[in-house]
Amino acid sequence: MATRNRAAFMVAAALYLGGGAVRAAEPRIALPAPQLNTGMPLMQALSRRASNRDFARRPLSLQTLGGLLWAADGINRPDSGKRTAPSAHNRQEVQIFAAKADGLYRYDAPTHALVLVRARDVRALTGRQRFPAHAPLNLVYVIDFNRTPGVPRAAAIEAGAVATGAIVQNVYLYCASAGLASVVRGWIDKKALAKAMGLGPRQYIVVAQTVGYPPGSK
Ligand SMILES: Cc1cc2nc3c(=O)[nH]c(=O)nc-3n(C[C@H](O)[C@H](O)[C@H](O)COP(=O)(O)O)c2cc1C
């Protein structure tokens, strides 16, 4: 390997392997299919479901990200396109945004992929506490009123918040099963976050949820 190429390789490897550096945002991240034969029995996962606020900084593996987002609100019945979480009249109005160090993405359930929204680290703005800025992943749940035509705003928020709660619990249970830490959060400067995310007037932030490895975990 020529010296220059070797130097470039070493830099790329250092970025990839950690050292606090961040990989460049990708326009689209195809997620691995969920491994349906893994995880702990439901009753054990329920017994471990808890909020935790200490997170290691290392990023989640792609396989974990794929499993987590599918568990959250992925398509579990391809024939109908229905999801792991319920929604009123199957409106599927809750959008899941993933704030990672390399950028802000939207989970696209039909293609099971993350689609880049902004190549900007907005993690610190996803909550008023300190840990969201350093945890590898903050999910932000947003109601898309374009999917609730004719529904009064208050009713759309109520239904969307209930659907979000189901997604939140799916994520908690996946985390309990996979040995990840998580906490749902409502303490957010929603105006500042909506601006940083580039949301429009027909989008409403419900809550955010931080996910990561517990400190010291392998
Ligand atoms: C709607 C909602 C909003 C919450 N907001 C926050 C928050 O902003 N920050 C936080 O650290 N925890 C937040 N929590 C987590 C609760 O504090 C936590 O669920 C509660 O203390 C019970 O603990 P457990 O989840 O371990 O059972 C929130 C929970 C819910 C349901």
C-alpha cells in the first residue's frame, strides 16, 4: 500500500473505529432485516423493562438499529403493510426520526431504511437533559397531520400520542431484550427541535426516546 493510501486508510479506520470521530452521513441506510428468532421471552423482557439514563457513546450496530426500528413500528404483515404498533384507523401517522451523530434520519418502514433528512447532529436539541447529546441514538416521534385529513387537531394529537406510546413500549421491550438502555422523554424544547429538524406546521413532536448501550457493556 502506498504511504499516502496507507495514511488515508489509517485515518478512515480511526474514524470508523471510534475515537469520538463520526462517520459521514449517508443519504440512505438500508437496514438489515430483523432476526425474528432472537431475543428473550416476553415475560422476561417485561420484567427488565426500565428507564435508564446512562449511556455509552459508541454507536449502535446496524443489525441492532434494524431490529430496534422494526420492533418500534416496522411492517410485520407485508400483505397489508400493517405495523408492529397499532394506529387509529391504521393511519400510521407517527413518523420516527433518528437523531444520530452523523445526522438526522427518518425511518421508512416500507423499505426498512433510514432516509437522511439533515446531515447535522441535532441530538443535543432532542432534550433538555445532558445525556441525549452523547447517547448514540435519540428517536423523535412526530405526528404527521397530512395522514389525518378531516380529523380535528386535538383528536389527531390524542390518537397519535396513544400510537406513539405503543411504539415507545415496543422500543423499551426491544431494549430490555437486547441489553440496551433507554428512556422516553417529554422534557424537550419542541420549538427549537422542530426548527432544527426542519419540521413544518403539519408535524407535531410528541416525545423523544434515547437508546444506547449501558456504560461498560461489550
Ligand atoms: C410521557 C412521558 C414523559 C417522560 N419524560 C421524561 C423526561 O423528559 N426525562 C426523563 O428522564 N424521563 C422521562 N420519562 C420517564 C419517566 O420518568 C419514567 O418512565 C418513570 O420515572 C418510571 O420509571 P421506569 O420507566 O423505569 O418505570 C417520561 C415518561 C413518560 C411516560
